[in-house]
Amino acid sequence: MRLMPSFAGAAILPDLKKTLVFKNRDLQTSSNSDELFYDVDCFGVRGVDSVTGAVGGLSIGVNRHGLIIANTHVRNTKDPSYHTLTEQLLMFAKDAEDGLSMTVDQLQQDRNYQWGNLILADNDSMLVIELAGNDHSIEWSERRVLRTSHHIMLETEQTLREEGVEYDSSVKRVERGYDLIRQARSVDNIFALLKDHGRSPGQESLCRHATGDVGLSTIMSYVVEVDHNTDSGKPKIVFHVAKGNPCQSEYTAIPIVFPADGEIMTRALQLYPK
């Protein structure tokens, strides 16, 4: 049976003029291989191809325009990882709609990717692009979206169940997430969501816990916070990261500045928890 890691989402807090995109990364090991990527106009966490194990692309990130993208894995295929697509969008797209247009153009050119979900958010809108081979579906939202490791729009449930995927656990996690995010009014509410255990810590909790050596645990928790309420008109960006289960760890706040120079990049790397 293939276990399905990761929980991600986005929320716009209009009263605060903030956009947040977040992700709990779950694995069967406590070791962390995540690497930071930081260049002049883009910042993010490197992705790991679930098929080949190669490090590349981005699993969550933000660019100088304030566009934030995170992804979740759904199904292994021989196609390239959606992490590569995420990086391309963050390098060249200005907002969520621009990212969608670029993605559709690539798919129409027969550039397929592994099955997954891409969550894109900017200052006033967000969307999910569900990917499955040469098929895709789009969910638009003005306030909040969530995904675990299954599709909600695409009709892929039967395929995933036939492959022995823990489908019901994934559904319960996203349902619990929506119960909480509908009530979110502050940044603290988002952090509380990522630490949530529901009835008890386990495989169906948002902050995921293994039992002994069985099951997955959340090994990294990420929040990208973009504040659009600034005098300069340029978004203020903070990247929050907690190593291990976020219910037991402190988040480290890393300021992200664009355009970035060598000193700024070095400081971010030094702040990232080892």
C-alpha cells in the first residue's frame, strides 16, 4: 500500500490584507532532505521526486510579485515531477491567473506531469490545479483552498483506491482542514490548523504522527506569509518553518527580500533549522 504524504492549503485574510500558503510535509523517516532555493526574484523549498528520489523543482515557494505556490503528491507516474512545473511558474508568472495560463499552455503541448495538486495564491485570489496525466481540473476561490493527496475535482478516486491508496485518510484530513480554515481569521489560526490533531494524533490528523515505526509523521511544516498592507506597495514576505511535528516545535521566521543579494540569501540559509 502506498502511503500518501503532505497537506497543503492557502488562505486570504482580507481584514489583514495577508495571503498565506502552508504545507505539512509527511514522511516515514525523521530525516529531512529539504533544501532551500533562493535567487534574485524567487525563493522556495526544493522538491523531491517521489519516483526517482532526485532533488529538483520546488515544493513550496514565493516570488517577487507575491505569488505563492505549494503542491501535494497524488500518484506516481513515469512523467516529470510537478515540482519542476511549480518552479517554472514561480520564475515566470506574476499572479495565480498567469500561472494557470502557463500551465494550460504546457499541458496543451503534451507536457504531462505526475499526478498532484498545485495551489496558487496571490493578493486577491487563489486556485487549485489538479493534474492527472493529460487531464486537469481547476478550482477557483477568493478566500481558502486545501488539498491533501487525492483529487477533489477530477474523477480519479477509483484508480487511487484500486492501487491500495489510503484514500479515506486523505479525505478525512482535508475535511478536518476545511472545518478549521473556514473559521480562520488570523495568522495564529493557520498555525493552530497545522498543529491540529482532531480527536487524537495519528494518520488522519493534520499534524501527522506515526505509531512506533508504522505510518507517516510530519517532518517539516512551512508557512509563507505575504503582507500586502505596506506603504511601499511591495509585499512583505516571511517564511515560517518548523522542523518535526509542529505541535512540538517552534516556528522560525525567515524574512524574504526581493531582489535578493548574496548577504540576504546567506542569512536565510543560516536561519533555516538544521
